[in-house]
Amino acid sequence: MMIADSDPNPPNTCTCCLPRRGFLRGLAGGGVAALAAQSASAQAQPVAERASYTGLVIDCHGHYTTEPPTMLTWRKRQIDAINDPAQSPAPSSLTVSDDEVRASVADRQVKLQTARGISLALFSPRAGGMGHHIGNARTSRDWSIVSNDMIHRVATLMPRNFVGVCQLPQSPGVSPKNCTAELERCVRELGFVGCNVNPDPSGGYWTDPPLSDRFWYPLWEKMVELDVPGMVHVSASANPNFHATGAHYMNGDTTAFMQFVTSDLFKDFPTLRLIIPHGGGAVPYHWGRYRGLAQDLKRPPISELMRNVFFDTCVYHQPGIDLLLKVVPTDNVLFASEMVGAVNGIDPETGYAFDDTKRYVEAAAIPDADRAKIFARNALRIYPRLAGRLTAAGVMP
Amino acid sequence: MMIADSDPNPPNTCTCCLPRRGFLRGLAGGGVAALAAQSASAQAQPVAERASYTGLVIDCHGHYTTEPPTMLTWRKRQIDAINDPAQSPAPSSLTVSDDEVRASVADRQVKLQTARGISLALFSPRAGGMGHHIGNARTSRDWSIVSNDMIHRVATLMPRNFVGVCQLPQSPGVSPKNCTAELERCVRELGFVGCNVNPDPSGGYWTDPPLSDRFWYPLWEKMVELDVPGMVHVSASANPNFHATGAHYMNGDTTAFMQFVTSDLFKDFPTLRLIIPHGGGAVPYHWGRYRGLAQDLKRPPISELMRNVFFDTCVYHQPGIDLLLKVVPTDNVLFASEMVGAVNGIDPETGYAFDDTKRYVEAAAIPDADRAKIFARNALRIYPRLAGRLTAAGVMP
């Protein structure tokens, strides 16, 4: 059992990964109110004059960072009971009304989607809240059920705005085989279209094997069977060296890519699809290094990885998006904003929200046909279960 | 004591970080021969037609990756004796002739410097060879003395081509105070102008405190007193999750920068100067994220860090260098190639060596005055002891 007793990072207003101290502080509700106030100016900016593409815009990376307070209370009770499992609350004990669920996203995610012209989000539990390093396998199982059920509530009540992506009940040192039942439940029973896979359940100590190790194969097998992709996304950092959204996230992304470069994972799973978020960490910026390392190491060229590996557009400035779109093939880039997430403020250099990534993609010097792929077509291809959900919701014919 | 018994990474021809298995294999000399053959085509490419800047070109990031075999034999003997310290060789027991020292760099670093138009390199021991996670404080002390003395030999025999930068005798869990004597010896007695600081002496498990912790203050105090900068550079990875040059290096860079964003380190040490290598890891690509995080966290804007933090140009493709030079102030970029280092091959897309970073800087759309800063002026400012060395060597008036 690994629990960070103190917040390893300085004061952090991030609501995506919310370190433990902030996480508990967030129960008081103050953080949510402050963010709501901050968002007012973000959404006030018009975007219409820049938009040329008017089709579907799928944000493949949204987290439920505005959970109802009762959900966070449930988690606090669970963590408090870690040394006394008999006191642990049952997943079924959480009760949240439909109105509370609607209200939890109405003023933030839905409002920002409307303001920015985003059709919908592939929506998963707060990444930093997964906290796989806390407690044991049962802790993670119960918390995953609670978290995924809440995502299902959101997606069921607002099927035009949200489609579910699940958290997995990972736990350090425990075989990912224990995740397959919850993944199957989420996909077959709740209609989810993908999952998040934490490459470091230890929360910054990297004590489990690389993603290419056979340790992970039962999970890959189930994902292939269900034909759902995974986003490789770490959770909170319990290591004081790593700020969550400023270091641990980027490191997780970079590390995973190099594990793919140096392994035969996709030879064993030719149809497995993994999305590396946050624009791929350091990878596109160092595209030449990775091409060169693959060559030096006598590995296949990294272009071969592009059958299985994809990057999102969570890069919060124009030069970064321009670089991403210059070096990574268009078919491998998925629009995403990580909204409401890692960075919440307005960029004083542009007057727009840092995480309004749609603006950067719109301003990029690429053909409109590429923009259509990035905004929607790639997501529909990589998440094959998505089209059915959108048709059922009346979003697509 | 932590020793990797097996190579955590797949076959790796990198000579900068040389994992342990390769490190020992390198003793046979085969790797050096293969690299020499590979370099022949790299240096055959003319650069003259692109060069407009004709002044001094200082490569601030070169490693001694072509050590004489007897030096590697010494290290092997030391590692073999870790459990029997009485058998550990004394640093003074290593004997290498001047001719061997000259020959060790003549066919690689010196030849490539000449071919590419690089005047000289700030030269430090092989980064991956520092191996701070191996053995204990005494192991690191003896190995640092041997390594730094060899750098001194190179710099003394070829003072127009090489200026010394030292390795520090770090060891996991041991106060960096134990590094100050070796740093002082290298700077005051051997004429070195800087040092490499490993932010993770554990080799990929990140068990020591962040660089902003008071744990590190005795080292910062000595660096300030001596007025030498440090390059924040990890060593080999003993963690199978992290490929050294493809993940651990990038992660170390990204992690260190975020430690600076979230701390008051430079308030306490306003004249301390730290260089983040490999183009700053993921940082320039995510410049918007870091500006936004600093703002959300109520930290000073990252522009304030630019008094103390610098980035090198070890980014191995044109779009990466273009992005670096677009977002990072020119005064904060130092030319470097990491040659002979992380990537050794020829880029099939350009026909030139991946690590011929001078070509990218020459092709970048920046004023020549900026190029002069990047190639030489910034290094002379940030390494104040450098000018004296170059004047003594007849490189500068």
C-alpha cells in the first residue's frame, strides 16, 4: 500500500490530476467555484471568425474533473478505510441525482464545448483521481466501478455531448488481467468506446514492467477482442520529483513511446491501438532523435509504429501544434483539449484559453481535408464503437 | 547498492549512455571500430555552402564516449570489486599514454569537429557511464577522479579542441555536499569550467529529493562560489521502463524544469546557472503548458526563470530546432551536438548525420546576430571561466 501522506507538489490548482491534499481540499467545493469563475472569461471569446471547418469535432481527451461532491466524499471514505476494509463503502452506496450529474458538467464542459464549437468529448474519470497507487486491488476495483458508473450517468444523460471511456482497476504489482472484467463491463454493458491505461500504477516510482512486457498481455488481448483503443495516461504522482501535469504526464507519454520503439508489442498485437496524450510528451519535438534511435537500434522505422500509435493535440500553443502537424502523419493525430483539465487560464499572449486547442488546429497551415481527419475522421476510425453511439444519439446519420 | 545485472534495454548501439552489458562489450573495441566506419560517411558531407557565420563555434555538450580500453577495464575491475572493497583499484593505478589519449578522440570527435566547422567542445565524461547508482559514495568518488583526470588529459593535450566539464561523485541518498571537494579540485586545479549534475542518482527510480530541496544546497553554494554552471544530466537507466537516451534523458530534462517552475531555487541562488540538455526535453514543445501552469500555480512567469535556466540545441531535426528557437529566448540557447553521443547515424531524409545540429541552426530563420549568440557568445557568458581557457589556448585573443 502506498499513500502519499503529504502533497509532494507546491500549491496546484490543476483539477485534472488534483494531488491528494488538493483532492481532499476540493471536497469543500472552493476549488470548483474558483474554476467556474475563471472559465467565464475563457468562454467569452468568440471563435466563429476563424472556423472554416464546420463538421463534427470530437475531443478524444476529456476528464470528469467536476465530480459531484458526494462522489469525492465516497472516495475520501474509501481512503480513510484503507487500513480497516470492513469500513470501506460499497460502490452501490453512492447516490447522486440526475440533476446533480447534469449540473456537474453544465457550467463547465458543456458550456465550453458550445463556446468553442466542440461537438462532444470522449469522457473518462479524472486522470489524477484514478490513484492506482492508493490502497490495493480491491480499492482500485471499487473506485473504478464508482468512477465508471458516474461516467455512464453523464454519457447517458447527455449522449450528444459525452461518450464514455473507462478507468481500469490497476494496482502496482497486480496483473492487468484483473482489469479485463471491468473493461468488458464498461464496453459491453455501458457502451464505452475505449479505456485509459496507466503505464505506471505506482504513481511515479515505475515499479511495474514496461508496456511491452508479457505482464500486460492479458489486457491487450481483451482490448483487441473488444476492438477498443487505450489512451496511455498516468495518474497522480506520489513522487515529489514529479509535478503531475508538468512532468509525470509528459514523462509517461515519452516513456511509453520509447517502449514501443524498442519492442515487438505490435507484432504480437497488430490491431492494438494506443493513443499517447499531451501531444506525445517529448516525442514529436524529438522526432529526429526517435527516427535516429530506431535506426541505430536496428528497429523498424518509427513510421511502422504509426499503424498502432496515435497522438492527441493537447499542446497549448501554436508553435507546438504546428510542429506536431508537421512531423506526425495526419492520420495519426486526434483532436483533443484535455478540457477541463491541466491548464485552466487565459494565455495573456493570445487572449484565449491555453487549452482552446481547436484554435491552434484551425490556424495551422494544413489542408481542410486534414483538419476533417484530425477533428473527427481519425477518431471514428480508431474508436470503431464510436459511430454507433453517435448514430444512436442522433449526432450522426 | 544497486547494480543492474542485466541490460534493461534491447540492443543499444548508443555510445553516450552505453548500458552495462554494452559497456562491458565495448571493452573488446568492436563498437568503436563500427562507429568509426559509420562516421566516415557523416563527415564526408560538405557544409561550407550553408555556412554564413564564420566565428567561433562552441559545442557545450560533448561526452568522452571513446575512452581508451584500459579506462573501461579499470571501471570493470572496480565494479567487480564492489562486494570486496579491498580489491578495488586505486584511481592512480590507471596508466594511459599521451598517444592513447590523442588517438581516442582523433578519429571521432576531432575529425567531426573539423568536418562540421565546430571549434571546440565542453567535454565531460560519458553521461551514461557516470553510473551513480552503482556501488556507494566511495565507488563514485574513485570513478569520478579517474573520469575527470582523463578529461583533464584530453583538454591538456588538445586545449584548442576541448575544455573540461566534470562528473560529480554523486550517490543515491548521499548528500551532494560530498561532491564539493571534487568540483573544487576540477575547477581550481584542473581548469574545468562547469559540471554535470545528475537529478536522479538512483538511475531511474527517482529516490532522492527534487533539485529544489535543501538537500542540494551545499552543491549549489559551491557552484555559485566557483561561478561555474551545471548541466542537469541523468546517467544510465537501471529501470527497465526507461530507455536511457530515448526516455530517461528526456524525462530528466522535463522533470528538472518543472522543479524550477514550482520552486524558489533561484530566489535563493540568483546567480546559479543550470543548462537543460537535449533541447530541454519536452519543455519547448509544451511552452504554452508551462506558461499556463506557472500562471495557474501563481508562480512567476517562466520568463523569470530565463535568468538562470538555459537549453542546448541537441534536437536532431530541423522542425525541432525551429520550434526551440521560436519559443525560447535567443539568450538562453547554447549550441550543442552531444557528439559523439546519443544518435550516430545518417538521417536518410537529409543525407546528413542526425546529430549534425550545426546545420539546423545554420538553416534556421534567425538573424546572424542571434546565431553568433547561440554558437559562442551565450556560452562565454554562461561559462565565465571559458574565455580564460580559450585565450590561454590561443583560440581567442
